[in-house]
Amino acid sequence: MPSTARRPPSSELPVSEERTTPGVVVPESGRGPLAVLLDVPRLTLIGLLKTYRAVISPVYGDVCKYFPSCSAYALEAVTVHGAARGTYLAGRRIIRCNPFSHGGIDHVPAGRRIWPEGRTPKIMVLNHPPIPADDEDDAASAARGA
């Protein structure tokens, strides 16, 4: 027999309990079993990249012409874009990283993921350091040669 209890409208529900289908409440994590299974390749690649950065990368030292380094770029690309697109972006970057390239700053393209407040992945913070604004007085005095 169907339940006669009435649910409040979606606008009154906390975000974790918004309706997806009538009578079904999304779990606190907001993710179903299929979403968790689809994350396995991404999480596996992230684990491999973190292992590479901890074990092999220190042996080579800072030899990359680009910022962020290729392994940091790959880690951010997989974190932001997922396993397939992240692997494609990382592979494209590794092909560009050769003795004939000029190097420079090469950030991962922005993704559609929105990180909750205070939950931004550490690699995103490391690859995008805050750049202090130039003081207009310092710039003007430098232009005058003072």
C-alpha cells in the first residue's frame, strides 16, 4: 500500500535530499553506484600519477621546460576532466614536451567540474599559484628608470 506521508516541495528540501524521481532521495554523497564505478579508471590513474610523482619524479629533478611539470599537468587533467579526456590532454602535452619546444606556462583547459568550498584538489592549488598584483607606483617608477 502506498505511503500517504507527504514530502515538502523540492525548494524546501536540503540539497542532499532533492528529488530526482518521485519518492527517491539522493544519498548524502549524491552519487549512485554507476557513478562510483565510472570513477574507478580516474582514481586509478590519479593513484599511478601520484606514485610516479612520489617515487620516480624526484630522481629526475626539475628538468621540465613547462610549468606545471608534465606529471603535474597530467594529474590535474585527469582530476578535472576524467580518465579519457585527461589522458588525451596529458598525452598531447607529453608530445609537445621535447628538446625543440620553447616551454613556458601551459595550464590545463578549464573543466566543467565545480569544487565545493574548501574542497579544491591540492594539485589545482599548486598548479595555479596566486600572482601578486603589480603596484602602480612600482610600475611607474620602473618605467621612468628610477
